[in-house]
Amino acid sequence: MSVRRVRLELVLFASGLLATGVAGFNLLRYSAFESHPSLIAQTQAAAPLRMLLALPQSIQILGRIQAKRCGLDVMVVEGDDEASLSLAAGHMPGSAAFGSVGNSVISGHRDTAFRPLSRIRVKDEIEVVGGARRYTYHVTAIKIVDPDNVDVLAPSRTATLTLITCYPFGYLGDAPKRFIVQA
């Protein structure tokens, strides 16, 4: 075996280890937040843990989304930026609050928070728990759209919940479509 081939194999092996480590770290962050959101959201009490897990300084927890039939049970935080979505599903700033008239838009990654959406069906029940309030929505539509289709973000005249994630679910890399659930 040549020296060049050995070096290439070592570089590929090291790259694989690094990628596995990064993915494992991100999964650890996500799991820690899902398991103990109120502890981690307390900035002073959890400062060492927040630093270790490289969590944002402030996290506003809005509640939890559950769709029992498909196994969805995920925290929702305010914000749809990458820092928020690396921890939970994120409420799009400016969209309606849960249970109020308008379109409440929640996005999440297809490989963490919204993985169970691959099993959701029309008429499924989605519960959103926010504080002491519980809101129940029923799925009315499931669509696959292009990423530049912003019609799904439009305000509505009724209390509407729109869930957005990338599609297809098993795709590696930046997915070409968006999976939309409206309830």
C-alpha cells in the first residue's frame, strides 16, 4: 500500500470522525433542551451547562406541540433562526400567537423536531400547549411546495397553525422542497 493511499485513508477516516462528532454534539444539545427546557432556559442557574452546550444566551419557550398519532412531541421557542431551530421547533416572529385569529407559523428541522411529520395525516389532531392554555387544531391540508412559495405564510381570518419543514424527509443536504401542514 502506498504512502499516498494511507494518507488519503487517514484523512477520510478523520473527516468521518469529525462529522460524526459534530452530529453527535448537535443531537446532544437538542436532546438536553428537549429533556430539561425550563432548567436550560434559566440563564443564571444553567450557565455552565449553557456554555458547555453552546446554547444561546436567551431562549423564550412558548410551549409544546403534540400530535399523538404520528408521535410528534416537541418544544416550541420564539424565533426561526438557526440557533433556535437547533434546539426546538421555532415560532416565526410576527406570525399569530397560538389560539388567536391569524396564522401561527412554526418551523422545524426534518431530521430532529419535525421528523414525525412524515407520518401525519389530514384530520389528525395537533395540540399546542402554551403556559396554562391548550389549543387543539385539526389537520386540514398537507402540501409539498417550492421553498420560494410564501403563500403558506399569509395571514388567515381564523386561528390557523402552519408547520413547515424541509422535504423529502430522507434527503441528504439542503432539501429542494418544503413540507407544509396546515391545521
